Amino acid sequence: MKYTVLALFPEIVDAYFAASIMAKAVSRGIIEYRPVNIRDFAPDKHHSCDDAPYGGGAGMLMLPEPLGLALESAGVYPRPAVERPVPGRKVIYLSPSGRPFTQALARELAGETELVLICGRYEGIDQRVIDLYVDDEISVGDYVLSSGEVAALALIDATYRLLNEVITPESLEEESFAGNLLEYPQYTRPEIYATLKVPEVLLSGHHENIRRWRRKKQVEKTLAVRPDLIDRGVTLGLFDRETGRFIEELRWKDERDKGD
């Protein structure tokens, strides 16, 4: 996977690629990273990359010329509206007005060979850059960030960890959103911490009981925090019979408790 990141402050992203698991993935050749500083393509001596929007309004907008030249330096060129994107490459603009970023979308993007990420600033970028160059607009949440670099890092982190050989497959199988459920609670040493004890079932050594306890806790947590995931899973028939029983049992218990 290759990440090409266009930013006004690429040093924010540079630091991420030089640390922890990502640095190891880069050194092993699993990940390739190319930063592109948009300011390098500004025509004036001050490296100006913004101006006031036509029609008035607060704030400034990123200029199309430097951003377009930066994209072309990365091999991305303007296209007619009917032309298909380059196979294996996605040009993405991180924007609060884009489609929501989810784990399912992270898996989809992890299957690409290159992600070209445009990091916005100020009030965003000129619409003509989106029309000419961008394949997809993605929002990392229902909130507004001042830094498109931060949004890009969220997308990068969620996708690169899904690539082969970055993280062991077992670590991905039972984490949050796998199977449309959130992750179960985890415990490590010491056995007692601040008067709180590790659940007995986890000390029992009985693998089947541990597995069932963890699945029930997944359902319990998801019902409490993200009931929309449960509703979606039930509607689409994503849950096995055991999970369905836990859902019914816990919903019945919740209704009973509300009635008491």
C-alpha cells in the first residue's frame, strides 16, 4: 500500500510514519509513504495557498492552482467527469461533508494499492479541484477539525493495520466492529486492582465458558453504547443463533429493569 499525502503541514503526518508499528511496516516495505507539501507549488514568495471565497463569507479557501499542481506532481491529473478512476488508486479529500468513515469502508480502502489523501485547511478547498481530481470525499466523524492532517491520520491508521503482515490476523478478529459488535472488556495482571477483581470466568481456564462470557459482554456493551449496530445486524441477519439469544435475553432484562 502506498500513501501519498498532500498537506500544508506534512510534518504532522511525517512524525506518524516514523514511529511504532507504522515505522516497522515502512522499513519492511509493506507501506510506502510520500508526503507532498502543497506550499511548494505556490507561485509567490510567501507561498500563499489561500484566498477569500467568491460570494463572501467568513474564512479563507485553499487556492486551486497550488493544490492542482501538487496533485499532478503525484501523478494525479484532471479528468473528464465520465472518465473512470485509475484502478487501484483512490484520490480522497478528507472533508466533514463527505460520506462517513466506517470500519467497513476502512476494509474497502485497505484493498487499494494507493491512497492519495488531500488534507484541507481553513474553510476547505475550491470545488473545481474536487470536480477535476477527487474520487471520494470522506468524513471521519460528525464534527469539524481545523486540521485535515489529523483526519488523514485517522484514515491511515484504520486502513494500514488491516494489511497483511502488519498485525496478526487473530488480533483483528475479535476487536470492535468485527461481526457488528463492540469488543468485550479485557483484563491483565494484577488479579486485584483497587479492590476490583478480574472476573472469575477468565481465571477458570475453561475456554468455552470464556468464549461465551466474552460474546455476551460484546452484546451487552453494544446494546448499551451502539444499539444501532445491533439493530443493523438483526435486520441484515448478521448474528448467529447464540448471539441472537444473548440479544433477546439482555433486551428482556433491560425492559424488566425499566419496569421495576
